[in-house]
Amino acid sequence: MKIHKILIGTAIITMTSCKSPNTISEPRAHHIQVQGHRGERGNLPENTIEAFLGAIHKGVAVIELDVVISKDRKVVVSHEPYMSSLYMSTPSGQAISKSQEKEFNLYQMDYQSIKEFDSGSRGNENFPNQKKIKTYKPLLSEVFDKVEQELEAKKLPLVKYNIEIKSVKAEYGISQPQPEDFIALVMEVIKMKKMQNRINIQSFDPSILTILHQKHPEIEIAYLVSKGSIQENLKLLNFKPQIYSPHFALIQNKATVDSVKGLQMKLIPWTVNEPKDISRMIQLQVDGIITDYPERIVPNASKK
């Protein structure tokens, strides 16, 4: 009987797997970092203060979030650089349709206008258990402030922040700044709030990551990928990131895990929600799990 003690979020669970009925090995600790995807999107409106606070109360070790840039050069927490028809409403309460969503280009809107749109009253049909509440897209600086205040007030453990720079080459100068400018604006907020040692930055865009590494080599970087082999993806960078973050379906077996760890990178898959997939990632001993449902991983999280 082989025993694995796994540190998940802020709790320890023990897993057992039979290796041989006649052999007993010493317990071995394996640490899995639980990241709340867009806060806890399965339960609360994504990328909102409410979702981030909910996630830290469920014991996540890391808050995962996305950032875009407004017309007045504010770093806004949002997955899309526009008002998504999936869940956004106008200031007057009208649902935004699929045909009009990209007309609301956040890069062409001042933040005060962006903040007036409702991020949560409609809910999200892809997450039927998500609580419907009126809320808004916050600034990155506000997220830092509100989360840190809550951690201190409730005497909760410190968390890290996994900040995704939403960047697509075809959108440079259209719905986002050029990479150098984008990175400078995000790093300005991080440095202002003295968060350099408690963040990592991730992106699917190799250009963003390459420039970030060149200009800020002290920053931990996660390389997001949705397809391709490890070797194919790494060829798009001129450096090796600290974290390799693929869609969980790309992690086929232990050989995939060993390949990433053999390159001295952490392996943190996204977005793992179903219990069977969570269990498989734990068994494969990945380094972290990004999930919309932290309570499905952190033991007793829903009771906290």
C-alpha cells in the first residue's frame, strides 16, 4: 500500500493506492497548488471581487484572473476585451447580444464607463449554480486592495495571484496595446502594490512572454497552451518558463508529467472541473490545478 499525503490549498488529504499487498513504503508528501479560476466561476460571477473573496474563503492558494486595458490606460480585470454576451448587461439592465458584444471594445472605453456595466445579474448559462448578483469589472489595483484587506481582517493565509495577460497578435492596437505597453501598464500596478514576489504572469501569447522575460526576468512566468507538444510549444519561446500550463486534456499520462518536470518546469493544468478529471490530475501528481470549483478539491472548503 503506497500512501500519498497531498497538500491541497491549505489542507492535507491522504490518498492511498495499492502497489503490492506485501509492501509498505514511507509516506511521501506531494504539494498541489489549488488555483481559483477567475475567482470561483462555478459559484460566483467571474473575475469579480465577490468571486475572489469567495475563493480565498474556500482555501485556494492562488487567485487566477485576467487583465485587459481600458482607453484611459487602466488595468481592468476581464477575460474578454469586450462585453461578453454570455453574462454582461448594459447599465440600463439590457442583456448584451452576441451580435453586438464586440462593439463594446474595452480598449476604446474609459474605465468609469466600463464599471457601469453589470457582470453578474444575469448569471452564466454555462454555470447554472453561479449566484446571480449585481457587480462589475474591477481594476487590478482594487483586487489587490480588497483581497489583502480580507486576508488581514479574517486572518487568512496569504495567497498568490496568477495574472493572465489576454493578448492576441491580430488584436494589437485594436482591442489591446502593443505588447511592450501592455506589460508596462500591468507591471506598474504590480510594483505600486509591491506584489512582485506574490504574482506570476501567464499568457498564450509567446511575444508577451518573451518581452516580459527580457524586461522583467525576476517575474515568474507561466506559459499557457491549448494544443501541440511540449517541444513544439517551447520552440515559440527563446527562454524556458518556470511554469508550463496546458489544457488538462493534453496531459495524457505520467510520461507527459515527467517530461515537463524533467525540464525543471512546474506543471499546472487548466481548467479542471469534473471530479474524474480532478482525481486523474491528483494521481498524476501535477504541481497545481486551476479550477472553477475550489470546493471540489480543497477538503471541507465549502464549510469554511
